[in-house]
Amino acid sequence: MKKHIMLAMAAAALSLPAVAQDDLKTAIANDYDANLKALFEHFHATPELSHREFETAKRLAAEISALGYDVTEGVGGTGVVAVMENGDGPTVMIRADMDGLPVKEDNKLPYKSTATQEDIDGIVKPVMHACGHDTHITSLVGTARQMAARKDQWSGTLVLIGQPAEERISGARDMMNDGLYKRFPKPDYALAFHVSSGQPTGTVEVPLGIRASSADSVDIIVHGVGAHGASPHKGIDPVLVASQIVVSLQSVVSRTIAPQEAGVITVGAIHGGAKHNIIGDRVEMQLTVRSNNPDVRAMLLDSIDRVAEGVAISLGVPKNMMPEVIRSKTESTPPTINDEATALRVRAAITAAMGDDILHEEPRTGMGAEDFAYFVTPETGVKGVYFNIGGTPADEVEDAPSHHSPFFKIEPEPAITLATEAMVTAATALFEE
């Protein structure tokens, strides 16, 4: 009840004149036809991998610099930071991620990607914007243009971020480690959005609490003793040890954490052996670990160590050959949790300006992660709101390809224009202090 009262009061306080909102909507629609449509198709057709967003960053910086922002490139690797100072007031940061994925696009879009690129591991891979980041950076340019054109409607400092390597959940931390909040104005508020193929176009979802789970990448190297496949008693089979570890890890979530807590341990890759009749001496495993609270996160990670060693001992692996469990120092992020009071303000501003029926609410069914969390950790004191924008017509949502699929696609025009309108509306409201 209290939340509904707060939302209603905030909506009344932040309501924008209909004429002004109609003007914004029309301006964004015109900009889409004149500029953003072609820009989106360019970004979609020329994706780049995490930490390799060289041309993407260059184009993004050029687009925003042309609007009068003070733009800095190369922050945290390939990150872009744009600043516009406009009198006294709070500092609001808007972030968009830039990277694509090592996926070969498989659809009939006229602007589909055929790009390939050498990844950070030295392997040339196909590249696709299979998660909608092309939508995000296109909307960032649209938002930059509308905010620059409406400087009489807000006062404060606007910071725009083109962030690298979200798909490796490391780019936000890289930018922070490169002095983002020391070299540039530290925000009071931070905003971001994600387009969703599983959400109807024309809708906005603004969670009041958790938006994304924590994520940790973990590698396990299982050691064994090679032998002939016909004489397994003369070796120690690392494939058997690894297989038992995979099975045993599934009991961690079901039997270690409380039933009402959420957790995931997924073994996404397992590599070992060379031939049918050879017992090898090494198996490599790659895991992703997800949770929603720090205590569960620590428990899951500690349990992986315990299970790997315990299984190895039970199968006769010598003490000096125990599995190596390696937690990634770069591919790791805490959960992204919206500041509730700020999320209520953003909801109120959007519904007051764009109508109550625009809101979409749906229970979380997965444990996707997002490194926007590094910009808004409790230690930073920055109040963050991360919202979702619908990307698929309502009658096609049920059969829409998932994110990270080679068939992934969204409807760019309604997603980009709505995201830009929602972001301009939200940012303007947060400047009103």
C-alpha cells in the first residue's frame, strides 16, 4: 500500500505537460527516421567482441561528440565517457554496453552480421549482436541528442557511458579501476536499460529491487594418469572424475542452500581426452555460478572446492594431483539491485508521461547477470535503476528466439524510440531536485 501511495504522489509531482511529451515523442520519431535507423543497422552489421570494440567505440564517440559533449575514449580499455555540464544540480549517468557475442547470425535480416574477429584468446570467431547491445548504444545516441536539445528542461551534469565487455562481465569494473568516478563527475544516479526479446514492444519494466543475479566464472582442471582404454586399472581416469564432479555439483544447490534461496551451478563446457581407446591425463571444465545474495554466493563457490576435492579423493586421485579450482578474477559481478526509492521515481515519471499501461511486470524466471552492478555497489553510494524495454510484438513473444541465440532479433524502431523516450523522461525527472 505504501509503495502505491508513494508512486501516486511521485507521479503527480513529476507529471509532464502532454504537449511537451508529444514534442519529445515526435522529435525521437523524426530522429529515428533521419539518423538512428541507419546507425542501428550499422552497429548491428559490424559488431565487435568484448574488449575489442575499437570501431564501435570510435563511432559512438564521434556521434556524441558532434552533439557538444566532452568525450573521452579509451577508458577501461575501449570505454567511452561523455560529459555535458548544464548548471547546478545532481549528476546523472546513463550507461549503454557495446559488445557483441561470438555467435554466427542465422536469420534473414537485410543488415545481418557476417563479421568475424580475433577474440582475446587469439581465435577468429563469428560475431553477432545477439543480445541487443546495438539497440542500447543507438538509443544512447538518441538520448544524448534529446538531452542536448532540451538543456532548458534540466540542470546538473549528464554523463554518458559506452561500456565495453559486458558479456564478459568485466568492462564496468575495468572502467571503475581506470578511475571513472575520479577522473569524471561521480554520479548521484545511474541509469541503464536492456532490450528484451521476451517482453512485448511498447512496454517498460522497472524492477524495484533485484534486477540481475551475481555471476562468477570458475574453471576446474582435473588431473589423471593416462593409460590404454582397455586397461583402466593402470591409470586414473580424469573423465570419470570430471563426470562425477558434474553430477555431485548438482546436489550443492538442492542440498546446501536454503530451499527459498536461488542458486545455479552450470557446467557450460567440458574438454578432455583425444581418442576412443586412450585414457587421458587432463580434463578442463568451465562453470558459471549464479546467486542473488552474497552469503549464498560464497557458499556456492566454497562448495565447488569441497566437491571437486571430495570426489577426487573418493576415486583414488593422489593428494598431489587434486583438481585445481580457479575462480576468475575478471569474469565476476555482484547482483544488480535497483535502489527502490529511485526506481519508484523513475516508474512515476515514466507512467506520468507515457501512461500507466506502459508498465510491464513479470516474475524473474532466470538468473541473468549484469555488470552494471559495479557502478552502483553500496560502497559507491550511487543510486542505480536498471529497466527493461520490450523488443518483440506481443503476438510473437511466445516464439521469440532467446538472447544469445543465432536467431535473435528485436524490432528496432519501437524498442529504440521507446527506450530513448523512457530514458530522457527518467533522467529529466532525476535532475529535478
